[in-house]
Amino acid sequence: MSGYDLFLLAHPDDDLFVRPLLTAPDCAKLVIYLTNGQAPGPVTPEQRRRESTHALAAAGVSDIAWCGIDQNIEAGALPRRIADCHAAVTTAIAARGPLRRVITHAWEGGHPDHDAAHLIGLAIARASGVLADSRSAPYYRAPQSGPMPFLVMSPLETNGPVERHRIGFGGAFGMLGAVRHYPTQLVPMIGLTPGMAASVLTSRQLNLQRLDLSPAPARPMPGRLLYESRNDLSFAAFTDLTGVFVAKHVLPAGGAQ
């Protein structure tokens, strides 16, 4: 395949979970951040931009589009602003060359912005004719059983067979070392980094799943979704916010995925 890989990431710092793909020298990369990363607190979008720019430069990536900043889409607002963001992404890629594939978040109910990014990824990949070649990566989600409050980088079976990409210790330590680029995100990193370390140091692999096998827009998993517990947003409310976009851009002709 020729062309470039398009990374559709909900927040500045979400590049951490796909860093081995970003550092691979196989093709050109374009990273698009879909929100400005701003949440309640003193951290500004410009701080988030600087951190991500440095992190991607260290990975050898300089082609970045800031749709979330340009559209003033705050963290947590992507489901509500999904149509605006999709239009901005479409504009951002229009002048570039052929698209090889889309890489985005798994459909897993972990964060509403992640699932909204997944829907945008489906729409862009379908419209570009690269759906079968595109992939999703698990970030974090609620467990289906057991005492853990959440799971990190744990793929759901409903998203299709897992493709295990060998990254070795170098790639694993590269992911963990890149956390240093995000000092403003110390608190979430304290929660996520141990799970990331356990996943990549044990397996030395990155788990991906085919985007064309996504069950979206069906409920990602049975039981309470992580964002239903932590973001106080029900899946029904998420569906209400994104339903018009899904019907127009995500579902193929005939209305079924």
C-alpha cells in the first residue's frame, strides 16, 4: 500500500498508546487531535499543543493537524461536536495525497471522546475506501468481571480478532518513556501508566483490531461502561448526541454495519 497513515486521536497525549506505529518508518504519518484537551483546571490548549508537538517530534512526526484547537472542542465535548470535527478532519485531509489507512481508538466505552473518535474514524475510512485496511487500538475500559476499576490496552472480543504487532522491549520502553513529554497530565498518567507498563512489558506487543469489524454503533460491551461511571454520560445519551452523524456518515447503505 502507498499513501500515509492517518491517526485520529481524541486528546493530546493519546499518541502514547500507538507510539510504536508512529515511530515505524514504513510510511508518512498525519496525526490529527480531535479536541483541544482542555478540561476543568489551569492547563491550556496551548500547553497541550506544545507537549504533543515535542512528543511527536521525538517520534519523528511533524505533520499534525489541530482540529480540536481550531474548532475549540474541549475534552468531553467531542460527541456533541462530532459533525463539526468530522468536517474539519475532512478539510484537513482533502489537500493531502492518498490515504493508506486510519488508526484510531477502539470502540470500548472507556471515554466518550474516544468512542466519538472511533465513529469519525469509521466515517473517514469508509469515505476514503480504506476501511478494510484501517485499525483501532484499545486504550482503557471497564472490566467485564473482576475487582479492577478499569483495564488498560485490553481488547474487546466484540471488536474482532486481535492482530498482535511485535514491538520488543525497545518499543515498550519507548512508549513508557514518552510519558515524560506530558507533565501537565501527571494525574491521569499515574493512573494509566502502570497498566500500560504491565501490558507492553509483559507482551512486548501492540494489539490492533480491524476497523471494518467494529460493532459500532451497538453498545460496546454489556454492563456499565467506564464513562457511564466516571463521566456521568449514559450510552443512550451518547447515542442521542451522535445518532444523526452515525446515520449520515457511519452506517453503510442499508443501515447495518
